[in-house]
Amino acid sequence: QTRTPQLPTRQLTNSATESNTGTKPTDSASSGDTPSKCGTRTPTDPTNGKAENFSDGKATWTLINPRSTNEALAWARAHAGANSTNNWHGLCLAFVAQVYGWNASGVQYAIDHYKAVPPEMRHDKDRNPPPGALLYWDTHHRAGHIAVYLGNGQIASNDIKRNKYIDIVSADAPEKLWRATYVGWTPPYFPRGS
């Protein structure tokens, strides 16, 4: 089921070193929009989604996700580090979709999700995302990488600190450890989410 955001409303208002034992995405990694590999997590029913405004300081979009941004950030933190299961290898897109309560993003590759988001929502190379934004990297492989921005220069991401696990790391860790190229960020919009 496709979710369409409201048209943007114009507003007048205006790291540390990581140790890497994780695995860089490869051509064989699909970014993991494979619901069968997502364990037994059950998101909130999307038909009862929560309409919420998300702003970049210039434009505001009303988005509908099963979880609000605050709920999503709390969920990401609660499922990272010592609480992470070890079934997240190559499943970055599945993880961010589940952070916001979706079973699947509806897109196979992380880098393709960036392109599925409307152009006016893409923030190419912008390094000032708000908490809850989705950050993207070109890993020089087909899949790319996506993570959730937690604020304070941190992301929740799989495979960076530990292979198969979700950890909280600095937002520049994919660049430092994988030599990935930062693409930009988008609001947490899942146009093909289910």
C-alpha cells in the first residue's frame, strides 16, 4: 500500500574512532528487505499509523508510519548493542523499516530507497539531519547502506561494529571503516512500506 506525504509546507524558521569487526556490504548483499529474515518482530498495524510532521527547518512533511519518530528512536536504541539479535547481516534496509514499525520497506536495495523518496525530500550531501532521519551511503557495491540517525552524531546500524548485530556508532563510521561515500538523508518516508 503506497503512502503519499502531504505537499511540503514552507517554514520560516530556520566523532569518535570506531573499532571495526563488522562486514562491509558486498554486491551479494541486498540491503535486506527480506521479511522472512527479520525474525519475529511484529510492528504496529500500518492502518493505525501515526501522522506526524517531520521538518528539515525549511519544509515540513506530514508522514504516516506505524511508529512515531520518538517511538522509533526508542525502539532502535532498545534493539542495539547488548540487546541486538545476531540476524541482521546485510539487512540495513529491513532494520530501518522495522525501526519505524514496517514489516518491509518495499524496496530491495538501500540506495534504491533513496531514489524512491521524492526529490524534494532528499538532502544530498547535507550533514545536518534531524533525529529520526534516514542516512544513506554508496558503498561502491550495488546495495549501498542506510541507517537511522539518533542525534548527537550517532546512528543505529548493522554490521559496522559487529557483523550481524545492530550497534550505535558515529554517523561517519561507514565512511571511516568502509570508505563509503555519504549520499545524504531523507525523512523517514517509506513510499512502498508494508
